[in-house]
Amino acid sequence: MAENTTAQRLGAEPSQAGVPADDSTEAHVKAPLPALVLGAIGVVYGDIGTSPLYALRESLSHASKAGELTQGAIIGATSLLIYALIFTVTAKYVLFLMRADNRGEGGILSLMALAQSALGRRAQIVFLLGVAGAALFSGDAIITPAISVLSAVEGLDLVTERFKDYVNVKEYVLPITIAILIALFWVQNHGTARVAAFFGPIMVIFFLVIGALGALHIPDAPQTLYAFNPLNGLRFLLTHGWLGFAVLGSVFLGVTGAEALYADMGHFGRLPIQAAWSFFVLPALLLNYLGQGALILSDPTTIDNPFFRLAPEWGLLPLALVILSTIATVIASQAVVTGAFSLVRQAIQLGLLPRLEITHTSAMQEGQIYIARVNRLLLVGVLILVVLFKSSSALASAYGIAVTGTMVTTTALAFVVVWKRWRWPLWAAVPFVSAFLVVDLAFLAANLMKVVDGGWVPLLLGACSMVVMWTWVRGTHLLAEKTHRDSIPICDLIAMLEKSKPTRVKGTAVFLTSDPNVAPAALMHNLKHNKVLHERVLVISVVTKDVPRVFKRFEIERLSDDFTRILLYYGFMESPRVPAALAQMRKAGLKYDIMTTSFFLGRRSIVESSGSEMPGWQDKLYIALTHQAANATDFFSIPSDRVVELGARVKI
């Protein structure tokens, strides 16, 4: 009887077979510091590094259109850009948020999991903030490649002015941009490991070039250095009413890559990212913005594209800058695309999205992944935006809201961590976090002014993403409740089988289930239709923890002489591979032979029900999402020739 059996639990410790070698949170930071700094420059700073292509131009375009392109406006906008980099990027992300790591990992969903852990429960407000931030990131992932590549290719129009009598380059900007973007997404399935080796050196050259070009032009108007006085930025902001507010919305374009600092922390470690920013990237950006400001002060006609007009007119230098900038924007886009893959995998593991087929493009690095459906969606979205908006200036209006929204949710979640996990008193936590939140909300409010001009795009994309995640979470919860109500507790089934023994066959049967306390549906169908039971039965449940990686991989409990319950633990940054885990458990003493094992999987066909707790449209959406889900065989890396699928129709 199950009640009389002694429960035997085996847990693998970090030094045992239950944990692969790469599960250590320090596995990412074993490379030498210079190599990690170089990698961080290439991957982390692509987005924020290409912001000078359009940030100051868009900030001053408002003043130019209003006929107020004065020295005070130019210095004021430059000052706002400088202190956005210093306060938002350096103070908030580099010095503060990077200390709020989830076992070495960062990012909005990682921070959400950390906040939930700090509270000790799944708080609804924390969950909604995390989902909202992740949803808004989807807008950023689509807009970044479009605006970055467009802004770089638009430089061709400037450097080929001498040929305007022979060819109209403007006609080719859109086709060239589309061709580059299609090529970018086309190669994603080959992985980025080889290409990434070139990212660092190229971005180092890019930052050196833009820093040198900026420094070269500062003597044109040395008064640009007054931008280091924050009062000049505040004075312009407070004395120009709506114009100052509009400029603030475009100033935010200068910090749009700040989330990457936090999200990519697990790949390189805190110190390399901080060192790369403080001693190399930030100085290069400051020099470039100061140089652009000096150029405009000395020649206001350069307002049309100050970044590319920094290049001297010697030979092919302007064209070389366009080519280098285009490569840099492709790198920036690549970082966002791979970030989107990583975020989607986290969302799948945390139960926010249906499981999708994930392809590992590197045998050495767990983070090198490719998700075909996400890649196609991103490509379609990016191409639609390019064709719809046609220029980087038009797209700039759509860019800020996605990033500011994500930053606001990140700061709000950070408050929970500071208060509950770091145990700061409220009188200290509130003013400290509020300082960052006030700035984030100011940026968000300034960007909301651009809703009509294109800001609706990220809001629409974010809303759609939230609806999808909300529908999946709600539908899965309702389905789990229904399944639990209609199921038999596993211990009761074992007791019943002791009294009424079915025909036994040799070998091992593995049944995967989401609820380890009830008899799996596939097991019940096998007994009902085949009327047999294997001599050894393993009931396995895969559990995703609120940490990036786990140290304790499995837990084994003997329910009877022939029934064993296994809990497999994975972090939200890991891909569950059931056969690999079984091989590790075999080393820990579990009797298991893959050649005599069959995996029984239940394939549920979800149909609508008139008594559903969800509205009809949500039922249809949930059913559509289940059709997009990858089958368990592929998702859990189970050998297809060892799988038996048993189907059932379930009403939601």
C-alpha cells in the first residue's frame, strides 16, 4: 500500500550529478576581464551607442520648427542629453539596478521573479508590472531595428550630395533598409556565436570614431561645454513650456539602450559592463554629443543631420562613416533580437506564453537560442514599420513610449526589492527610488505627447502582448483547475492498482504531468484502453523556479515498489531536457534504461464550452495559442522514437 511505503527523497547538490557544470551563476564570468569588457561593448552597448545618429537631431527639431534654435536651446538640449546619460544610465542602471540581480541575471522578468521571491508570494501587482514591462519590450524589439538601420542608411543621402544630379539616393534608402533587415533576420537560425566575435572590435572602432569626431568639432564652438552645467538644461526645460517638454521626449532617445545594461548582466557580469560604460562608452558618447552641439552652434544648417556632418569632407570619409554606422546599427538590432528570444524563453518558462520550439544554435552557450515563430513575427513587424513610417524621424515618435514604460515598471519592481529583499526602511526606500521614478515618469509623460504621431505603435504592440499573456495565464489556470477536479490522486490510484492488478509488461513508462499529485491523464488513458501497466512507472513533473538557474536539479520520491514520483527543477533561463536529467538521476541511483523506456504524453485538444469562465473571444484566442504551442516531445528534447501520444478532448 502507498501509505505503508517509505518515501525516499534524493536531491542532487551542486557537486553531484544532478547539476550540469554550467549551472553555476558564475559560469558566465570565467573569461578574462578584458575579453568580457570587449564582449560587453559589442553586445550590450549597440543600441545606446547608435543613439547619437538621431537623438540630438530629433531633440532640436522641435526648437527648429518653432523658430527657437537659439544658443540656449542647443546648449540646453545637449545638457539634458548629457545628464540623461549620467542620471538614468550611470546612476540608475550601472550603479543601482545592476546590484538587484537574480543570482547574476538581470532583466524585467528576472527582476519580477526576484520581487516575487522577496514578498514570499505571487503578488498580483508585481506580476502585472513584470508582464507590462515584458509586453512593452516587444514594441522596443520591433522598433529598434527599424529606426536604427533607417537612420544609418539615411546618411547616404548626405554623403552622395555631389551625385544628386545623376541619381536620387532617397529612392534607394527604403529598399536598402529592407534588404539589410531581411538579411539580418534570415541569418538568425545560424546562430550569432561566430558573428558575435566581431561585434566587440567593430563597436570599439565605432565608439573611437564618434568620440574623435565629436572632439574634433568642440573647438568650433567651445561654449558647447556649458552643457556640463545642469542648470542650463533645467532652465531650458522650465522656461520653454510645451517646447521644453517636447524636447525632453526626444532627449530620451539618447538612453533607449539602457535596459540592455541590466538585461545582459548574466552574459558578462556586473564589473565588465560597469567598466566598459564608465571608462569607454560614456566618454565617447559625451564627446560626440558635445561635438554635435558645437557643430550646430557654428552652423545651424547642419541641424538636418549633425551626426553625419561631423565627418570631414575628405575623400570617402563620410561614406566610411555611413558604412561603419550601418554595421553598428545591425549589431544593435542583433542584440535586441537575441534579447527578444531570451525574453520569450523566460516568459515560456514562467508560464506566460505557450511553449514554442526553441533551437539551440551553440553547443557551448545555453543563451544562444533561436525561436522561429518569434523571428518571423519580428521581421514582419519591422518591415511594416519601415514601410509605414518611411523615415527615422517619423519612427522617433513611436520609439520612446515603449522604453519609458519598461523603465517605469523596472523602477517600481526595484522598489519592492529594495524594501523587502534589501530590508531598507520605508523612510529611506521611498525617497531613494522616487528620485529615479520621478525622472522616468517625466520622460514617459513627455513621450505620451507623441501618441498621435506614432506613439500608438508601441502601446498597441504592448497591449496585444499583454492580452496574449493574460489569456494564456488565465486559460492555463482554469484548465489546471478543471483537470485537478476531474483527476484521481496518484496515491489513491496506486492503492486501487494494489487491489485490482492490471497486466504488467516489462520496461519503464515515463508519464509527464503538470500536477504531480494526481494521476496523469495519459496514464489513465493507457490503463483504460490498453489495460496494461509497465513494471516501473515514473511520474515526472517539470517545475520552473523563480531563479535563473537551479542548483538542485531533481527530487525523487518512491511512492511504491513500482511507482516513483520525480520533480525536475529548472530555472527560467534554462531549457528543460528530460532525457539528460534522467541520465543524471541514473548516476544518483535511479534504475533507468533509455532503450527499455517509453514516454507517454497526453495531447489535449481544447474546445470551447458554453460554461467557460472566459468570454468567447478569449476562449478562441486561448485555443489558437494552444495550436501554436510546440509539442512536448520537441520542447522537452525527448527522442521521438520513444514517445507514445494519447489524445483527449477537453472543454475549457
